[in-house]
Amino acid sequence: MDLKKFEKKAAKKKHKLVKFLKKLDKVVPEDLPRLVKEEDAEGWKEIECLACANCCKTMTPTYTKEDIKRISAHLNMTPKEFKAKWLYKDETGDWMNTTQPCQFLDDKNMCTIYAIRPADCAEFPHHNKKPFNLYNDTFINNVHRCPATFELVNRLRKRVEREYEW
Ligand code: SF4
Ligand code: SF4
């Protein structure tokens, strides 16, 4: 995937997509879950995460206490050592990666701790969250970073504008 090309395309469309998501905060089509499911399935046909890894390259997961315990044990480290080596606590008290790309990403875009990765990574890009529209802020943050979120929101926008009085 050409991420530079994606960034350009997303930058051009971002305003339109953010406007759509903000409106979706107030006006919710009654069968939104079905629309999300259908358009998400179509969107993923265009995307291959292993050719992208932009989330691991440019964003940080939030580590829960359980994530830190599980991953540090796997690496034969104490949670304290793990945090000191790779994490920082942000202003809201969440533990985040100090650097990007993520230290666990290899040069083939693979996660070297895939089976025990943080829950936040396992749930990313959060398209299955319910109700979908409660996570609009997350999608607004990610629509220009995650090609899968871009595809979903753009497809959803076109569908809603086509089939509903919007
Ligand atoms: S989840 Fe999104 S940003 Fe992450 S690899 Fe897949 S398409 Fe890329
Ligand atoms: S832990 Fe794995 S999935 Fe999560 S950001 Fe790092 S490389 Fe990506």
C-alpha cells in the first residue's frame, strides 16, 4: 500500500468525512448497524493490513494493567522494567508507547507479540464497537490514519446520502 498516496487522498476528503461523522452524532439512521456491517465488509476487500501497518507505525495503543502484566511476563521482565523501557503515562493516566513505530513491529509489518498484543490493538480499528456512532470521535481521529476506517466512513457516507434524507 502506498501510504503517501493514501495520506493525500485522506487529507482531501477528511473535512467531508468529519462533517458526516459529526452529523451522525445527532442523526442516526435506524438500521445503522446493518449499514456498518455491510459497508465494512466491502471496505475490507480493498485493504490488507500487512501491506499497511500504519496504526503500528504512527499511533500508540493504550496499555491496560492486564496488558502490561501479560506482555512483561512474556518478555521475562517485571511490569516496572517494561514500563521504564517502553512506556510513558499520559496526562489522563494511561500507559502509552514512548516511540513510534511500535517497538514490537518488525520489518515485515508483523507484530512480534501478536498473540498477546494489547487489547486495544486486538480491537483496532474499533469498527465493531456498538453503538457505532458513540465512537465517532475515535473514527474522526483515525479516518486519515487508518485506510480501513477511511473506506468504511466514506462508503457509509455515500450510502446514507444515497438512501436517506440526509
Ligand atoms: S487497522 Fe488500519 S491502519 Fe492498521 S494496518 Fe489495518 S488498515 Fe492499516
Ligand atoms: S503491539 Fe503489535 S499490534 Fe500493537 S501497535 Fe505494537 S506492533 Fe502493532
